Amino acid sequence: MATREISVNIPGDLDPVYSNRIQIAYKEDEFTFLFLHEIPGTNQARAKAIVSISPRHAKNLVEVLAKSVADYEQKFGQITAPAAAQPQESNVTIRGYS
């Protein structure tokens, strides 16, 4: 696969966003990612960004993210999720966005 170099213009007023939760929705022609910041100790989260991409770009994102995580783990060690948090977080319902 040939590599391309792309010049990216990042506006000076573009603020970084921190997200510790994500909601993903999809339909035939797009995937939509709602990036949230869940406020610790509450049952509230603030929407930080909404990004929609094509299914083809979503598939590419999966591949790039898997490679990036593998590279990260090779450099810094295995990423492990807290065992107690997984069952609890799997039943979260997010209201206010559909």
C-alpha cells in the first residue's frame, strides 16, 4: 500500500476534547459517534463532540485503532480494564440523544 502525506491545517482556536465515554449509532450510510464526558460521582454526562463518518471510514477506523492500540501496548505494556467496572458499565442507558 502506498503512503500519502497530507498537510493538515489545525485552527488555533480548536480546543482539545476529553471523552471518557462514547455512544455509537449507525444507519445504512453512516456511523455517528457521540463523545461524552461522564461526570464522576453523578449520573450525568456532557456531550463534547458528535462525529459522523461513512461505513467505509468506520471500517478503516477500526483497523487504524487496532494497530495504534497494538503499537501502544508494545511500547507501554498491556492495557487492562478494571474487572469490577465491566459488568456495571455494560448496562448504561444514555438519555437525551437518539
